[in-house]
Amino acid sequence: MGWLQRLRAWRHAKVQARHTPPEPLWAMVMAYYPFLASLNAPEQAKLKALVTQFLAEKQFSGAQGLQVSDEMAVAIAAQACLPLLNLSLDLYDGFVGIVVHPDEVMAAREWMDDDGVVHEWEEPLSGEAMEGGPVMLSWHDALWLSDTRDAAYNVVIHEFVHVLDMRKGWVDGSPPLPSAQANTAWQVRLQAAFEAFRDRLDQGLPSVVDDYGAESIDEFFAVACEAFFVQGHALKREQADLYDLLAGYFQQDPALRN
């Protein structure tokens, strides 16, 4: 091994030692979130390696006086890295900052109608992903655990799936895919699932997918991913084709864990 390789190996070892979550903290985070606790031992080890790299590359900052503790950073990182368990952390290389608020925040919004009239309002946000970053998260919501009787909810997965969607420079409800043909095929299947979901809501039927997904195709993709990772068995039972679409991309089968 040459001196440059030895230097790189030394630096890598230093980074690993500095950012690897201590075992008691890691075990606590895995036990707290049921969808992480259900990962088998090799999957948890792979996730821990991703989290270590994530913590080395990303910068956490607290807002409104919040101090981001190691426990907060590891809990957020573990949820953020779950979608990439069998992919690559490079998919998150377009941003660095993660801003954590104690609770949801009120964001100023404005919209100009066809007559040129500007409408202003405030919208409560539990999270927001912006192209190039940062990703904003509410710590209160990052701790939230969905009840199996309710629609799946996970703000961290939701916002980081938006990060995947934004890698193209626009949002259309698709993650990075290898070709335009693959993207078109994805859109056909996702649109069909989107329409089936909205029909379900119109009929007054419950869904494991949060009804916020009816807003747009990109929000549907994000909430569908929440359901996929948090309540995979229920999503597979309700919308098998949508489940298979997500399982094919993420190379995971959460229904076997739930």
C-alpha cells in the first residue's frame, strides 16, 4: 500500500471513530422506531455504516434555541438513511445542512392569481426540503410514531424522499432513474396508483397513505414512501402495484419485516 493509500485509510479510520454512534445510543434508536427495530442484524449493520458516513458529511444546526444532541442527530440520520439502505449515500450529495426546529414552524407563503392579486398566508410546516438544501425538520415530528390504525407518518423519510425527487432539478414524483425510458415507465405506474388513491379517498375509504398525497404527484410519492417503510405490509395489502414499484427501486421488502 502506497503512502497516499495509507493516508486515506488513516483519515477514513479517524472519521469512522469520530462519527460512529456509540452502541448504547445506536441500540436505543433502533429500539425506539419499530420500522428500524424490525431490520435484521446485517441490515442494521449496513444502516449503521451509512449513518456514520451521513454524520461525517452533513451539518446539523438547531433553530429557536434548540441544541441538536447526539441522540437527535443519530435518530434523524437513521431514518434518513433507511431509504438508501441498498442504494448509495451519494444520492444525498446535493446538500449539506439539516436545520432542526423544536416543533412545526409557520412559513410565509404568497401566490398571485390570474388577475394579478397577491394572496399571502402562513402555512404550518413539520419539514421542508429545498433544492441544494438545507432540509428543515421538526424534532417533535421526527420523534412521532405512527399507530398501525392510522395513515403512516414519518417526516424524515418524507423530506429525504423529496431530496431524491429533486436531484433532477425538478419534482415529478420520481427518484433518479437510469434513463428517460425508465422515468416514463415509472410515471405511468405512479400515475395509475395516484389516481387509484384519489378514487379511494373520493369513496370515503381509509388508506395507509396520508391523504396529503392527493395534493400532487410528488407529494403522493413522498407519502407513499412513508407508508412503504413504516407500514409496508399494510401498503402491500392496499396497493400491491405501488408497493412493488417502490420495492423495485429501493431494493427492499419492508412487508417481510412489519
